[in-house]
Amino acid sequence: MFDTFVDKLVERAKKITVGPADDPKNYMGPVVSATAMEGILGYIDVGKKEGRLVLGGGRAPGEGFFIQPTIIAGR
């Protein structure tokens, strides 16, 4: 059941659009600062070591502090 849930979650998360918050087409905007982005990406790196990265894990394209929707599954 867990794998089925993760598969469905990944498929849904792939549809999340990332970009400027003032564009209504985007569901997820930037994080607040470069410091915040670095911290979040650091936590994602920890998650990659402790779990299995199944989606995202890095910066999203665009000018600004955008991060890809990220999913880390259990070991």
C-alpha cells in the first residue's frame, strides 16, 4: 500500500507548477531568500542520505529562489 501511495503522490506532485507567485498559473512560489533556499536544499541532501529521493531534490528553473517539489520516501 505504501508504494501505491508514493506512486500516486509523485504523479500528483509532478503537476505542481513552480514560478513567480504573482502568476496565477503557478501553484508554488519561491522561498523567501537565498539563505532559506540553501537551508532547505541542505535538508533535502540529508533526506537523500536517509531515504530514497523519488521526485525533485534541487533548484527549479527561473530567476529567484525556486525549489522543485520534492518527495523523499522511507528507506
